[in-house]
Amino acid sequence: MQNTLAKLEHVATQMHFEPAEESDGRIMLRVQQPAVAPCGISLHPSKKHESLGVYDARVDGGRPVKLLKTMLTTACERNCYYCPFRAGRNYRRVNFKPEEMADSFAELNRKGTASGIFLSSGILRGGVTTQDKLIDTAEILRKKHHFRGFLHLKIMPGAERDQVQRAMELADRVSVNLEAPTVEHLDFLAPMKQFMDELLKPLQWADEIRRYQLPRNTWNGRWASTVTQFVVGAAQDTDLEFLKASDYLYRKLQLRRTYFSAFTPVHDTPLENLPPENPMREHRLYQASFLLRDYAWGLEELPFLQNGRLPLDVDPKIAWAEQHLLNAPLELNKAGKEALLRVPGIGVKSAETILAARRQSRLRSLQHLRQLGISTKRLEKYVLLDGVQPARQMRLF
Ligand code: SF4
């Protein structure tokens, strides 16, 4: 176990560079702690076990998980230009056999060090062989160790349809990282990866499996959810391209989330001399993608600049409201849910609260909204309450 722990620690030293990872979209996290991590979740390094790569995470629904973020091997035969694990880079590699990884994690789980695992891998002897090893590890965890906790498996470029299905049966979440929003941008970042056949295809298979097959052999009666990640800012990409791709993935392929990772140059890689991307861009992309996914916004409603970027200095929802609501405020007693969701400060829960409260009585004051638990600071410029604009009313008062 001592040797295994040393190997896990070695993997953890580079995992914050792992390009197949996700940040949680909160700018403060990235600024304070660059070692952000995986799976749909907010992550903070676990104070006690950070050296092993364990994070305090919250998975879907807010369930807390001590998440071990690791790899079966840090060796790779591919040469993605941004990646610290690329073939030929001078870096000590670490390998685990499936049994060794599963047994080590089970031991950490028994001791209470980790309660969930995100498992990725470099590619050795092709995507199919590597995917088999990831699946073998998951099988051992679920069957031999009866592990019932959170498991996120990476799908390797080149994996087959049956492997995607088996991964979706064993895991809670699977991910295929598209890395770039278009074929041309992927060619710039990772010329050995094939956008359509190796990356988009498995996401399409996952969608078909979820739509048309019953989850009979799944470990918990449900298919795993699917996510992806993009590397932002290395390939002269635009926010419009990322959000167009996200919109397609949310609407057509039922992705749970698209993650954005601001590019950070890695020493001894072909992109080492490119400047790092501003983490605020990553943050704005998250805000905009949530508007597409959760607030029923259309791509054309997002406030893109002429160069296809979002403004960095303002939340996209506020930028839209300044253009559309400042001089035509929305009457909260009449607006439907979709219109309510366009007002800064009104999220899904507040919109539902407003709709429910309207069935009891008319909304006449900010005080009334506050009594319903709705913070009014951001919305008051953009709404009417019973025909009166509360911000103006307060100024007169
Ligand atoms: S396939 Fe590319 S991104 Fe993944 S580990 Fe290998 S070099 Fe890195």
C-alpha cells in the first residue's frame, strides 16, 4: 500500500494539468486554487489528503463526496499539444494494474479517506485496450469490493460502442472530452485525435443508449450521465463556437454539463509559449452555458461582441437586461416563467416562488419579495411591481 500511495501522490502532482478535467465555473476557485477538478461538481482540495489527489466535492444534488481524482497510467502514446502526459515529454510515468487501483481505492474508502473516484488514463496500446482496463477497474470495484459510491469513468478516444455502454452501466458519470468546439480547432490542439469518429461519436452513442435501451444491467438502475470539457483560449477559438457546441450537446445529446478549462501552457509542450487564458473567460462561458441549459435561453440572445466573444467585464445576464429591460421593465405580476428567468437575480427557484405567490395575491413591493426569500438587490432596476418600478419608487421616497 505504501508504494501505491506514493504512486497516487505522483499522479496527483500533475492532475491539475490534466486537460480532461473540469472546473466548477467559479472564478474564485481557480484563482485561489488552480488544482481544480472533475465531474460536475464543486471541488476543494481535501486539507487532509490533498497530496493523494482527494477533493471535497459535491456531486449531483449536492451530495458531499471525498473524490479521488487519479489515472490508471500517466504514460500516453498520443501527443496532444497542451498535455503534460503527451508522448515524448520528459516526465516520470506511473502505471497501475486494474486490480491494484481498485484495491487501493477500496482501502482508502474503508479508511474514510475517499468516498468517490474519478478515473482517467493516458492511452497505451490504443483506446480499446485502455478502455478495457478502466472498465476492469470499475468491475472490480463494484463486484469484488461492492463499492456503492460515486464513480466517474473517462471514455477513451477510440473506445467502442459496447465499451461505452458497459462504462455507463458501472459508473455514475462518464465523460468524453471534445477539447475543441470544431474539427479545425482540435487539429490545432491535438492532431492525433479525430473529432467526429473518436470524440463526438461516443457522446452520440451514450445518448442513443440512454434514449433507446432499458438500464437493465446498471449498478443502480440508472444510466450514467455524460459530460465533456473544452480547452479554452489556445486555438483562437471564440465564445460563440464553444456555446454553439454546448447548445447542441445540451439539446441534442442530453449532456449534463459542458466544462471549460482556461488554457494554461505546460513546460516542454508545443504550446508552451502561448499565453495563459484569462480565467474570467472561463467564468463567463459557464454563466452563459447555464443560461442555455437551465434558463431556456437561445444562443442568439447571448450578448456576443462582434468578434464572437462575450464581454469579460459583465455577467451575460446583466448585459442582456441592460439592453432589454432597463427601459422596458418586466411586470412581475404578469410575466411567464421564461421571461422571469431573464431578470438578473431571478433563478429557477425564485421564478417558481413568484409564480406560486401570485396565485395568492398581487406582488406590490420589494418587501413582499424579500418575505418570500428572494433577494431584490439585482432585480429592482429591471422589474415593475403592480405597474410601479420599485427602484424609481424608492428614489422618490
Ligand atoms: S490522449 Fe492526449 S490529452 Fe489524453 S493523456 Fe494522452 S496526450 Fe494527454
